[in-house]
Amino acid sequence: MLDEKTMVADTLTAVNGELLRYSEMITQTGNPQLKQTLKQIRNQCEMSQEEIYNIARERQYYVPAAEAKADEISHVRSILTQQPMS
């Protein structure tokens, strides 16, 4: 039998997967109306994900990684914003 912690974790994993699929569909559709509809659905899914995430944190089912330090953030930002070499 599944316990509550496992169910919350499984739900969070499933919702995260849905968010990835919505993002893929949004970038692959050329139909503006469909794209807008998918964005709305994705936004609702993101709100659900945040609610589930908050439940998991409140009940200590999920402990996030330590926050990145300013120099670490700066380093990653510099890597991601570098111009590609030609």
C-alpha cells in the first residue's frame, strides 16, 4: 500500500512530466490558437505543481537543495550568456 509521501512524490513527478510535454507541444505547433490554449493549460499545470510542491515541503516530504551562492549564479549566467564561437 502506498503511503502519503509516496503519493505526493509520484504526483509531483507526473505533473513535472506534464509540464515538459506541454512545453514541447507549444514549441512544435504552428497554430496560434492551439499554442495559446496549450499555454493556458500549462499555466494551470504550473499552479498545480506549485501547490503540490508546497504541500511536499510543508510535510517535509521534499527538501530542496541549498540555495546557490551569488558567485555560483554569476558563473552559470556568464556561461549561458556567452556568444557561441564561430
